Amino acid sequence: MSSLPTFADVQAAARRLEGVAIRTPLLENARVNAALGGRLFIKAECLQRTGSFKIRGAYNFLASMSDADRRKGAVGWSSGNHAQGLAEAGRLLGVKTTIVMPADAPALKVANTRASGAEVVLYDRVKDSREEIGLGIARKTGATVVPPYDHPWILTGQGTAGLELAEQAEALGVTLDAVAAPCSGGGLSTGVALGVKGLSPSTTVHAGEPAGFDDLARSLASGKKETNEKLSGSICDALLAPTPGDVTFPLAQKVLGPGLVVTDDEVLDAMEVAFREFKLVVEPGGAVALAAALTGKLPVKGRAVAVICSGGNVDHATFIRALSRHS
């Protein structure tokens, strides 16, 4: 693509999302701050519509389409949060959505996607290609493919969370030293960096990833797109993209600091702290940036740091596992 998205694009997305996306709170906890020796803020996107930040990008994408294209519908593929965000965005804008989901996706996520009016097409993860199925539907119906992260309209929509965060910090009289966001394909972290740096250029922004799935961290270090060896094997099921996106990686090289990598155990601990101290339900993938702050991988001592808890769509068993670590 000829030019990368800009702060102005995030501002335009914010205008489209006004009154649609919830302006989620920026939370602080005195006990946690005392333990860390600095100020830690959580942007609680787990409280967003559909339980994650994904509606921001999906709605911005559909709202940016032409009327003619919207009438033909939209198609996407996702095992969870993007599915629910796109389905709800379609419901709000009157756009027919078709979502290709794995047959073994959590029943609740499938039900929630259908509840927003989407048609769900199930596929076998082992035998079928969700991309081929989705592209086939698009060819047959004329529907527009809405990717989960690798598109300017998606990442600038996600970036509105960063813009809000920077505005909320500014209202508190706080200049943030650093911000971190969870990362799969890089749509949230790069968008957030655009939003934050547009208002606070001195703030560094970082992407958090699970150990073994730190393709962006390694790509930023090597200067070229790296790929993960495995496709599964982390509790952070929302963050397992195999390699950075074609749009997100060049932007990441411009706007992101070094990557942050955390283990599944550190993520479970962060989920427990989020619940105990902030009263938040956070899914594993949503807790990686918080885990980086709590473990000192993103230093908080003597600084003001904000992290995005990006989603709260966690199954009961995993959540109980997190809470029982320190019971």
C-alpha cells in the first residue's frame, strides 16, 4: 500500500464510533501501585460491547464501506471476538454478515454471534480452510471480506481505544511513560500506538505476546517478518496469528517499541490480579499486557504506565484455573 494509516485516520474512526463504542474506563488501584512503586492504569476493553475491543475495528470498517458494498453484505472468519464484533457491527448498521467459525468454537461465542443476526458457517479446523470458505462466499454473493486485523480501517478503528486512553490520562493530568496492548496480528497494538502518540508523542507503546507466539517481537528485533513455529499451544487462544500482517508490520516498525513476551503462568496470575484488585473479568489473551507490567517486563517503578485489557470472553474452567492459583 502507498501510505500507512495516520493519527488523523484514528480521529476519523473515533467520530464514526461516537455513541457506538463504549468509552471504557481507565482504572487505577492504590494497592497495586504501592506494590509496583509507580502508577499502573488499566484501560478496561473487556467491558466493551461484545466483551472485547473488536467492535471498534469492525464497525469502522463497515461504516467506511460504500452504500452499494454494504448492501451486498460482509463476510469474516474468526473463532470468537472478531466474529462477535463484526456480527454486532453488522446488526447496528443493517449489514448482513456471514461468519465462518470452527465447529469446535465455544458454544457461547457461536450463540452470541448468531444472536447479533449473523449467519454462522461452521468448518472443520483440521480438514477445511476458513479463508477458502470465506472467499468462496464473497465470490458468490459479492460480500466484502472483513479481515480480523490487517487492514487500515480495522487498525484505525482499534486505535480509538488508544486515543481514548490518552485523552483519559490527559484529563487526570498524567503524562504516560509507556502503554502496552495485547498483540496477535498487530491491529490493536499499532492502532493504539497511532492513537496514543498523536496526543502524547513521548509515550512509548509496546505489544504484548505469549511466549512461543512472539512473532512480532522477533520481527521488530530482526527487521523482517518472522513466523511462529507452532499454531497452537498457548492459553492465549486469541493471540495465535502466525506472523505479523502486511499492513500492521511496517506500521509497527514505525510506532512500536520493543515487544513484551510473557508466559501462560504469568498471564493466569495477571487474570487473578485483575479480578481481585480491579474487579475485572479478563480472558487470557486480554491479560498479556497487564502480565508484562506486573512482572516488571514493562517497568512501572517510578513511572506512569497504562495497559489495555482487551477482552473478557473467557470460559468458566480457564477463569476458575486463574482464580484458584492464589486462593
